[in-house]
Amino acid sequence: MAQATHASDVAAIERVVEAFRTSLIQKDKPAYMSLFFSDKPEDIGWQFVSEDRRLVHIRQTKPDAIKARQIPSNNFIALIDGAVAAKEPREETFSNITVDTDGEIASVAFDYTFLANGQKTNWGKEMWQLVRTEKGWKIFSVVYTIRDKWSEGEG
């Protein structure tokens, strides 16, 4: 856990997490984009890992599926563009947030749930790396697990 001397940084990072959440709800692409270190997808790490039981299901139709395939079209801009384009509401909720920082770099980890039109579509653990710039804390990379109805064995 972060030292008390970095309490203001922890609070600022928690504000970044909240701004990420609200920008998705409000379909506010400029606000969302301002949270990242760069506006170029190739500059921001963005990687999912499928949970094993979900992967078994995916392999029924895509036998070459792997746990952590790098897909260039799956990036931070695609997330906000999908939310903006969707007619129904999109939301990502966060719980069990932990922040670790030395005041210059930080990691934040939390449990997430993604909702489309109020329905839980996927969930898992998400971890970000952030850097403190002259313009404040910026997200540098995101890794996350994907669990969904197949993870629970539902059909």
C-alpha cells in the first residue's frame, strides 16, 4: 500500500479511476482520452487474458484461440468508441481498489464488472500502470482478465 506521504497521489489516482468510469457512462470521448499517456493505440499497453473455462467455450468455434492474443483493434480507443456508438448505456464498475505509488509511477488494481444496458456481460480483475506527468496522472497500460457466462458454466 502507498505510504502516507503519497496520500494526495493516491487520491489523484482514484480520481482518474472515477473519471474513467464516468466518461464511459457519459460517452465522453474527450474526457476519456485525456486520461491516457498518449492518444495513439500503439503507445498504450492494452491486453486481456481469457479465463480457462471461457477459452474452452471459445475454442468450440475458434479452435486456434489462445488465452492472451494481442489484437490491435482491441485497444483503449475501441472501448470508448464502442460505448459512444452504443444506443444502450455502457458502464464499468470497480471494487476492491488498491493503489501503490512512489509519487512518480503507480499501479492500481481492482475488480471490475462491465455492464451493457444494465446487464452484466463480463467481469474480472483489472490492473493499470500510471505515470505522473506535467499534466497529472496518466494511464500507461491496462491488463485485465475476462470472465463471462461461460466462466460460470452457464449455457
